[in-house]
Amino acid sequence: MTISNDTFRQRIEKVKKVAMEKAIPALWITKTENKFYLSGFESSNFYIFLTKEKDYLLTDFRYIETAEALKDNFTIVLISNQYTPFDFLKENCPDILGIEYKSITFDFYNDMMEKVRPKHVVPADQIIENIRSIKEEAEIDCIRKAASITNMGFLHLLDYVRPGLTEKQIALELEFFMKQEGADALAFDTIVACGERGSLPHAMPTERVVKEGDFITFDFGAKFGGYCSDMTRTIGIGAVSDEQKAVYALVLEAQQSAAASIRSGFPAAEADRIARDLITNAGYGSCFGHGLGHGVGLEIHEAPTLNSVSAEILDKNMIVTVEPGIYIPGKFGVRIEDLAVVEDSGIITLSTVDKELIIL
């Protein structure tokens, strides 16, 4: 999905408007996803510097020719050992400089304070992230495509998974399949957790072999056009216990109830409460230790946050996960996760594969 120069220009102006409202006349942008959001440029070494009058993109010799394609939106600056980012900042830094504290290294900060000596440095974290939380149609299209690849991946697993395979074999098969179907990359490290390992919410695949009676949790995602998808499903292998079925039914009820509540204007914490109350009232509250969900976009975890302490209000065109879980140590776990677009009257679910308990 190609994003036009005009769209990048509009994003830049929107960011600058918010910065000016916060009395920040210049932004030094270092976070990878924020730089990509404003430029579409990918490089292991570049910076963006936004000011009221002029906007700059700084990069080294390896990327300078590619960067020239962005000259409609940025003044392109060549940096090197002889002309460093600190030299540039010393020449162009205003009295107040906004920086992204969470993505700047300690060494860079110290060097900047010593070599540039800005009068005032203020935090600019979350300015761009908050803007990014509301997705444009082109972004939604990329995420929809990434989600369709994960949907196909899960259906492929249903034909592939069988007793005797290891978690690592299953993860490798899934990842290879998603890349065959057009994924640019994985959105995150694939989770495959069998049997007792299902109680580990972020279990990494091991040599654990799939056995009869196991629940298996798959949590995985693809990237397309820089944007992520995220989905979790839990299935059974052979004869599963009544307890497993009951816990699955409870998680599914919590997931569907929370998803049904979500719409523009709805408090994120309230969506979490709906799922959490159902699980807690059934006696499994201590087994649901994470939040209901999170935003997804250029990052697999971004604004908004759906948990019990969130102060965020959901808005149209946010893309969020809805993923309650129950994790019983030493026995099994269940998590069911959908990816969804928030609309005025509800959600559009992008994770379209079945959520009823599947037993192979």
C-alpha cells in the first residue's frame, strides 16, 4: 500500500500543530515507528527534526540517495563522522527542544547535553503515538491484509497440527506459510504453547511434543506494509477434559461480551471490567493477570491500552485486540484474541476464523 507525499505532509503538520499547542517549537524524533509514520523511510541511521519553519531528515551516505526522494517534505541533511547530528543540532536547536525520552539512548542524551547544550529539553513522548492511535483508511487496509494472512495461517494449522509434532515445528510451519502468503515479516515472535505450557501467556516454542488431550494456544501475527496483525486461538487435541471445555466456554463468553461492548466513546477500562467480572465471578480471577487488550498498528503494542487502570476512551478507527485468558499453572491455558476496528456503533472484527472450540 503506497502512501502519498501529501499524506505524509498532513501527518507532519498534525504533529507540529500538537507540538506548538504544547509550546514545543522543535521536535527531535528518534523512535523507529514514528519516523516511518512521518516519512515512510527505512534506514538504520536517520533522524527527523521538525520546526515551525522547516523540517529536516538526517541520514548518512548509505541512505542519502534514497532519502532524496523525500525532498518534497524534508530538507535532506547528510551526516557523517565529520558532521554529526550534534553539529546539526548545535546550529539549529531552539531554546526549547522536544525529545522522545523513551527511544533515545542514555549515551546520545549525555552527548547531546554536553555538545549541544540546549537551554530546555522537554519530553515529547506520546505526541505522535496518540495521533497514530486513530488509523487512516490506508493504514486500516494494510492491517486488514495482515489480518487476512493470519486468518489463512490458522486455517492452515488446522490441516497441519497433529500429535507428535513439536511446538517449534508448528511455529516454523506457520511462519513459513504466512510469508508465502505475502507477509513482509512476523509482527512478533510466534507463540505456540501445548498442554501445561499453555499457562505461560508468552511461552516461546520448545521441543515439547503435542499429545492427545492437550490444549494448544497459538498467538501470532503478520506484518504487511509496515503494519501488524495479532490473533490468538486455542484448540484441543483428541479427548479433552470437561474442565478444559468449561474454561474455554468461560473465556469465549468473556471475549464475546467484552467485544460486544466496544464502540467509539466507550471507556477502555469498562471493556476490561466486563470480561474480568465474568472470569472473576466464576472463580478464575487470579488466573487472568493481564489486560483485556491493546492497540495495534506499526507496533504490535501501542495506544490505546485496554486494562483495569486505563483512562483512555476508545475512538473510531482505533484498532484494538480483545483477548481475555485463563492460565492454570501446571495444567493448561486458554486465550482467545480478535483484532478489531472500533466503529461508532460497535466493531469490525478482522480475525474472522471460528472461535468455537475446535478439537482435532
